[in-house]
Amino acid sequence: MSLTPEQIDVIQEMINIGVGQAANLLNSISGKHVKLSVPEVKVLNLEMLAQTLIDLGFEKNLSCVTLMFSGLIKGSSKIIFSTEQASKLVFAFTSVETNELDFDEIQAETLSEVGNIVLNSLVGSFANILNTTLNYSIPVYVNGNIDQILSSDINISEKGLILYARTHFQIENLQVEGDFILFIDLETVPMFIQAVNKFLEKGGFFN
Amino acid sequence: MEKLTQQFNLFNAVPIGVCVISTNFDIVFWNKQLEIWTNIKSPDVIGKKLIEVFPNLNHPKYIVPISSVINGGPPVVFSTQLHKSFFPSYLPDMQPRLLHTTVSNWKCASKHETYAIISVEDYTYLSYRIKEHKRMRDEALKELEMRKKAEAELRESEQKLRELNATKDKFFSIIAHDLKNPIGAFKNVLELLYQNFNDFSKEEILEFIEPLRESSAQLFALLENLLFWARSQTGRIQIEPIEFDLCDLIRQNISLLKLQAENKQITIESDLPERILVNADINTITTVLRNLISNAIKFTRSGGKIVVSAKVVDGYAEVCVEDNGIGMSKETMEKLFRIDVHHTSLGTANEKGTGLGLIVCKEFVEANKGKIWVESEEGKGSKFYFTVPLAEI
């Protein structure tokens, strides 16, 4: 499945708006200066996604927060961190020193909140710009390897649209990297593309 | 309001806290579990604004996400580490209860209204259990570390014991063979002379005495090394570094051993700068020099040559005792300097040895913070090197 450069530009802009909102919220919660950036969005298939994550060294234990949604578009959004990056992120917000060995349910709970803020802002941005209302599940935290994480999500299949973006967090002097993944169910992909096209026809962000 | 509250009564039967608020933040339901955790009764909060009952929530970090949920946005999570007191709650010992809070949207189909359901889970005991597990894990790791340390100490102690045992074996081997046999020969010759003194001519007596004289010199050198080594093993060798001219010491020792070399028609030369000031214990370095030069004499054939040189390399004086004698194989070189391997070789004039001299040299050089090594080729000769720290200028 492929998208035109204009469609990808719209999606990129939706993500940029979402990360801006997420950064403001994280800033407000932590009282720390938080900067979020998503330099590039890629359209991948499931095999390419798994390979991309393996190439990033994601064969080991991962921490993942998932937010499922339904409505005009149906699917899942995920933010995935290596345990090392997850520990760094939790430390950035809580100042509680931790390491991979110490990453426990309490730290995972903090990561759930941070991941949820990012996902809410990103998916919320999609819903706003596409002018639709979505229904959301309660955010889920999953810990495991990449196969376990992908197979635990009923919305993920070989078919459908997968958007992938590396996400850079800068919390004061600390740099953390996570991976944002948006799966859109095959059935609702035409609606998603239609909504993006409609947005473009209206003049996109310059309207 | 009462009818609406009844719809949520099901939440009184669950072990989590549940609070429902309307679009204008009015509390419409407060379940039994929250009553227990917060000590606030349902009638005291129903109909009141959330931020009126909990002023701590009157902050954009709560108002903005909760408003978003009420307006149909995704659920939000307030974790225990980032929000110590969403709904303040205390344990009997007045420690704060750790409450994990999730706010999600609920649309009332019949009334066409939306609400926010605030569900609260108690993570306090989970947190305690995690802390306890971590404590137990840390203790186990500490114990493992201690066991590893103890095992390493045991291995080190075993190694020391092996070395001590090898030292003892070496000591007894020297006493049993290298001292007993020549002294036994001394005894026999002296006994023969004593019993038959008048039967021998002066010339014959001189013939008896000559090998005894040579043998006694070798025995003396052996005893000297044995005593040095025994003292070093019992920690009784005192290394007292002083500043001295190493070249001068080399020249003195060459001069002392020249006669021994000339007896085998071996020449000793030196290749030395005017002076090299070193900081070391002069007695032990003298022993090293004497042993290395004596060894060179021992393993060089008649007509051979020995060169003793010294130069400065990387803050050390490097001494080399080179001979063009019989040399040695790689296997033999590996056995030198080792107490746990028995190795002796006869000299070119069948001079006997114990292998003790080089072990003493190694101990003394290292005690002076230097290094000792050998380069050799069978049939071509050997080069023994050692280093001594330079004096600070």
C-alpha cells in the first residue's frame, strides 16, 4: 500500500501538531521543558516494520503502550521503547534512578501515562484534522519482544496501512527515542485516504 | 440525580474506586471503595464540583485532559509516580496510598449526555511487593558477589599453596641432591686424606684438593642463592632502594668474575655509557648481575664471548647479558623463572646447577619494580635482559 507525497505530507503535519500538543501536556505534568519531534513518517508493511525494529536493535525486551480506536478509522496506535530508553524516559520525569533490571510495574505505569499522552495527542490530532470522532479503548501496557508485542494486538494484520515514525524526546538535557506506529485496519483505509484527500481538496493546512 | 446514581451502583461491587463526573465537573457518583480509601462519604460529594472537593485538581494538568475526555477524547492515565495525590488517601500508618487513576469517556445512550468515569486502582501493595522483591534480589546479588569473592580468594589461596608446595619441593630437592652429593664427596675425600695422609705425596694431595676447591666455590654460590631465596620466601629480604651508578656496579662485577671466565678462555666485554643513575636495592641487583654473568660463563664454550651492556629505555635502565654460547630451545626458555617446573642444565664444562639462580633473579628484579626476560636461539647464544627504575632527577 502506498500513499502520495502530498498525502504523506498531510500525515506528517498531523503528527507534528500532535507532538506539539503532547509536549505541552508533558511539560505541564512534569514542570520540565519537554521537546518532541518526529522527523519522518514512513509507510511500511508488517514485514518491513518488524525488520526496521530489529535493525534498531529491538530484538530484546521492549516496553509498549497501545491505544486502540474505532469509528471512521479503526486500528491501533503504539509507542515502543527499548527497556533502556524506557528507563531513561521514566527517570527524566520522576528523577527516580532505575535501570533495565529495575524496570517494574510502577515504572511501567509511569511510562503508560507518558506514552498515553503522546498517543492521545497524535491520534487526537488525526481525529480533529479528519473532522471525525473516534472511540478509544483504555491504554494497555505490554512488555515483551517485538513478536509478542505485535501478536498481542488483534488489530494488526498483514493487510492494512502501517505508518511508522521515530520519535525523539528531549527532556531538558536528556535524549530519549521511541517509535510511534499507527495501524489502520484494511477495511477503514479507504475512509482514511478519502478523509486525507478531502482535507487536501479543502486546501490542507493553508485553508 | 438519584436515578442517574442508581445506574452506577454496580460499581459499588467492584474492588476499585469509581467516580463519575458530568460535563461541568459535577460529581454524580462516588463508590463505596472510594469512601473507604478517602474517608469521604458519597452524600458529602454528590452534586458538588470535583475541584471544590479536591482543590488539588484545579490545575491545567488535570482540567485540560479531563475536559478532553468528557468531550469524547481518548482515556487519560494519571500514574502514581507523577501524581501522588489525585484523590488524597492514606493508609492507617498515615503513609499515602498509591492510586493509579484512569479517566475515560462514557456516553449515556438514554440521556444523550457524556460523562467522565474516573477509575482508581490501589498500587500500594504492588509497590511494597516490588520493593520487597528488589530488596531480596539485591540481597541475593550481594550474597552471590560475596560467594564469588570467597571463591576467588579460595582459588588464590590454592594457587599460593601450590606455589608454597613447589617451593618446599624445590628446597628439599636442592638439599637432597645439589648439597648432599657434593658434601658427601667432600666427606669421602677428606676421610680418605685423613686416614691415609702420610701415604700421599704433596702432589697427590694437591690433586685431591684442586677439585674440592672448585666444588666448594660452586657450593658456596649455591648456598648463597639458597639463603637469599629462603629469605625472600619468608619475607626477610628488605628492599632498600638507593640511588647508585648501575654502570659502575656492572664494571665491578665483571671484574670479579673475569678470572672465572678466563679459566674457561672466555672473554667478558662491556658496552656501557659513562653512568646510569638508578633507584634500586644495590644488594639484590648485585646478586642478579652475578647470577646472570655466572650463567653466561657456564653456558659458553671455551673461546666464547660475553658482552654486558646497559642503556636507558622508557624511564628504566635496561641491562643485557649476552653470550654466544649453546643457547636454548623455546621449551627450555618457558621453564626458566618458574618455581613449579624443575629445570637444570649442565654447563659446557659439566658445571652443575639447580635452576634456582634465575628464580632468585626474577624475584629480586620484580621486588625492585623491574622486569626480566630472555631471548635465545639454540646453538647461537642467549640474551638475558632486566630493567631497573631510573633515579628521579
